[in-house]
Amino acid sequence: QGSVAILAQEEGVCSRSAHQHRAYRSLRSFRVCEMAGHALPLVAIGALFAHGAAQQAAPGCDSLGQDATVLLQARREVHALREDGAATCGDPSWFLSTQACQDSKDSGSGWGTRRSTAVPPPVPCESDGAFPWCDTSKSAEERAKVLVGKMNWTELAEQVSCDIFGGVPAIDRLKVNAYNYIRENNHGLLWNNVCPMPTVFPQVLTMAAAFDRQLWQEVGEASAVETRWNYDAGKQNSLFTQTNFNIFLDPRWGRGQEVPGEDPYLNTAYARSWIAGVQAPKGPGGVPLAGTSCKHFTAYSLEGAGGWPTPAADSNRHNFDAVVTKQDLADTHFPMYRGCAASDAMGMMTAYNAVNGVPMCANDPFTNKLARDTWGFKGTVVTDCGAVSDLYKLNGYKNGTAAAWAALRGGTDIECGNTIKENAKPEMEHLLRQAVERSFTVRMRTGEFDRRGQASTDEPYDRASHSKLAYRAAVQGAVLLKNTGGALPLSLGSTVALGGPMKDATWEALGNYAPVLHNNDWPDSPNVMSPLQAMKQCGLGDKLIVLPEGPYICSTTDDTIPGFLEFPEKPAADVVVIVAGLYCQDPEVMDVDKRPETSGKCQSGCLESEGCDRPNLQLPSGQRALIRRAANWGIPVILVVIAGGPLDLSEFAHNDAVKAILWMGYPGQTVGTAMAR
């Protein structure tokens, strides 16, 4: 997968024995069979041991022979080693019994307040006959039409405009609860200030590198179990969750970490597996656990900060026009969303940008004629936040009324914002009613208006198993890019010197769109074991040398620039492990659109995130200098990379002193345990 590193395309980057070459050929022939011609270059045969691809051959594929048998045996041996190492390398669920967790101290004690005193959601239908729309013998569409038929046009306008924090309002006279359609679930439920904290699975790009459909479905289902539990416990007011399946088109894109990769086949397979997990029929009465909304439809692959892709300082994701050929749309930008429609996804979020001159939140040809009429998409269409107001503020539409008309006619059902509500007219009623019918059909499908007994919320979901699943996903997603002479795994008894700016990583390894215990307090991550903590638990004792503080993530090598730091001296160690990487988030600048102008991390090129693209594909200069210095010590160097987007690691791939390179993406809450094991 090219997203992992540029060097993955180079022949000879990894030193392979004859046995490894045979195994590599077997793996490639398997991938060709299983992916129907969509084989991807995998440099390290060790990746197979993690994701177990050879066990997933499609029916009709010929036997891969002796090489495949060798691979499967090797994978079993590696798996056994990992399990046997549990006693010395810690339990992935260690924090569950050692870290206290309390609910938010925010005021209020009602439905959706996140507190321990929150109450479960009111049940609108106390019996099948309570209201006409409570009749479960009718279809979700029929029930939604009856309910929405009771709303007046001002209520309809309020149900179309969703506040990012509060959602759409309740309609008390109809016993309709407040509801938020902007709930994130990219690699676990994003919901701050709740206890227990939602599980932070590895970032999407890391899980995609496992090439394991079953894993993706399992993680999707686990995230939906947590979503459903928080909903039933009254800690959040939504079962409708957003997940990003865009194409990683430009390697500098700050949000590339959020998506499976640059291959439409892979992204589509990931999307369909994820939806199958999230929408598994395991909710009350067999309804889906939750709903998936596929974002961002479509051709979204830049944040924009001026300088690239255009020199205009005011060109960014809010007003960028992606000019894309019909061929490229069909081959590259449509397959994932067509897969979402085929998988009966409950929603689709439109991108900020325009495609060929038409902003996506007002794109009738794409949303109505293609997605709905051609692909058969039956869910509700949501805009990104503020996209409708962008129409008149940044994209040439006359005013808010013109923007509201354009969005409704273009297929928007739910806007994240208030432009439609503030500019609604009685003559828009037919469009408003159609939009609200589609959104309430989704709510009917997840059982909100079904008569049911009160769900039991005394015991939360199985947190230990979810944590272990997060660990398994982190291990399977890790990619061994180089391993000269079998440098990895490390030999027991070796003296290990651990350094690099990510050795203490906690929140830095989560990836963006991850929850925190206290709002906007990213460093407060009680459920994350750092690489240093995990290495200490692996029985190294006095065999572990912690290098003194060296360059931090954004450090430079120029002592005339603030942030310059000296490098550590040569340690008395058998091997040096340097943990390098990039920031996935900037907790100091939470307004993502201001990061290009106000975030020092973004401006220095060491941040990849929403709102911030990278200027190049290099590790920061201070980190590169540290790796070079370690390579000159005459001690074998192991380089671990915690980052999402592509990095040019060719210098270290060809440096004989750097014996191994392990890419981990953003591994989530079990970063330390996964790396150490």
C-alpha cells in the first residue's frame, strides 16, 4: 500500500532470503486471487503473519502449495509467541482495573447530558397504538411519512438544520426527542467526558493495512455496541454516526490518516465491512445497533492553506473546485459511495468542495440522480458543518435564501448549520417534508419509535474484549518495512536504549477524531499505555535505557530557531529503538480551519490533521538528525514510525545501520503494548 511509505515501491528495500522470496511470491499470488487482480505491493512478509490473509482465499482459488503451508505455520508460531508474552508485556486491558474514570461534571442531569445521572431516552411509543407511526407492522418509510405529516413547515425547517453540538430540537407535542446527526465514529465513538471512555481503536489507515475484512467488521460492531450503550444510558442523543471513506489522493493531505488508503477497491471493501459491523441487526428487537453515514461524497482530498494546490491564500476545502474527469470519477471517487449504497448505509455526508463547478451540498446530478436514482441509496444526506452557508459566503450564491433552495433541491436532508432554518419559506414545504421523511426513516430503522422494554444499562459493554480487539487491530495493521538480518524480534536479554519524540506517546498515537476524558484536554488520556511504559512491562528491568530528552516532534536542527534541542550521547546498549512520527492533532488550536494561520505545528510541517495539510513528505529535521546520529553510534538501530501519511524514509531504508523499520500508523490506545510485543 503506497500510503504506508514511498520506499515500499522500491525493489530490494528489504533483504529477503530465498525462503522469504518464495513466501513473498506466494503472498502476491494469493492477493491476486483474493482481490481479483487488485494485488498490492507488500514489502514485508511479516505483514502476512499479522493479518492472516492466506486464511481468507476466495472459493475457487487454487491451492498455494507448500509455500502457503509454511506461511500459515509461521503465522501460528508468531501468534503463539504474542500470546505467551502476555505475562511479561502486560495485558492490553490493564487500565480497566487501575485507572479511575468519572462522568463529566457538566451541569444538567437529563437526557443526553453525559453525566452518571443522565436518564435513558424517552420512549415515544409506549404501545403500538400510542401514535399511528408506532405501528411496527408498517415499513420504516410508511411510519416516517405518517409522523412527518403531522409537522408544520416551521417544525420541518428546524428538523433539517442540525446544530453540531445540540442536534435538532425535540417536538414535545409529538413526543419526538432531540437528535444529533453529527456524531463521529471513524475508529471508535467520538464522545468526550463520558465514563467509561469509548475504546480508541487504531486510526483507519492503520486498520486498513491489515487487509482483513473480518477485523474491520468486528471493530465496526464493537464501536456500534458502545454507541448503542451510550444512547440507551442517556449519555448521548444519537445512533447515527459518520465515517470517512474518501480516497487518499494527495499524499500531503492532512486527513489521509482517516481513510483506508488510495485504492478504490480497498476503500470500498473497508466501507462495506465497516457498515456490516455498525449496522449489525443486534439492537433491541433485532434493529441495527447503529447507523453509518459515509463521508465525504466526493473528491475531497485537501484542506488547503494557500500555497498549494493553488497559490491563493483563500483557497481551501470550503471553496475548492475539484475538476475531475468522468473516467476518474467512475474509477476513483465513486466506488466507495456506490458500495455504501449497496450496503444500505443509513447516511451520506457531502463534501465542502465543489466538483466540476457544483458544490457537493447542492449537487443534484450526483446526489439525487446518481446516488439515489441510479445506485439506489435509501439513506439521509447530511452536509458538512457550515457547507450551506459557504454557498453564499464563498461560492457565489446570492444570499442565504438562494443557498437554502439550492441545498434542498440538490438533495440535502440535514444541514449541519442553521442557514436553511433561518431562510426557510412556506413554499419550501414540499422539499422540507421530503427531506425530513428521509431522516426520520433512518430513526425508525434504528428502533427509536419502537415499543420496547427499558434497555439494561447497569453494566457497560465488555470493555476488556474491546480493548483486546483494539490491540489486535494495532498489531495486524503494523507493517514491517525493513528487517535486515532478522533484527526483529529483539532478543530477550538485550540491553535496549529507547529514544525519540514518540517514546512517551499517549494521545499523540490516537489519531484525530478520538475521545478525551475531559473536553479539549488531549494529554489527559488515561486509557493509553505509551511505548516507554510498555517496554518497562516487558521484563527489561535494568536492561532498558531511556535516552535523555532529545528533539521533540517539531524540533529543528538549527540552534538559531526556537525549538532546537541537543541530541543524546551514545548509550551502552545492544540496540537502539527510535520512535519517531508526526502530530495527529493540535490540542492548542481546536478550530481546525484556523490551523494554517495559528498552529505552529501546522506551519512547521509536523502536523497532519483536519484543517492542516503537510508541505512535504519528510520527518521534521530534528528527528532525521537524531536517527542519523544514532546510526553513527555503531549500534543496530530500530526505527518505529507513528504517523499516518506517507513519509520519505528512503535515507534510512538504505542506511545499513538502521536494521529495521516498523510503521504503525496511529495505533490507538494500545500503542505501547502493540509496539513492545
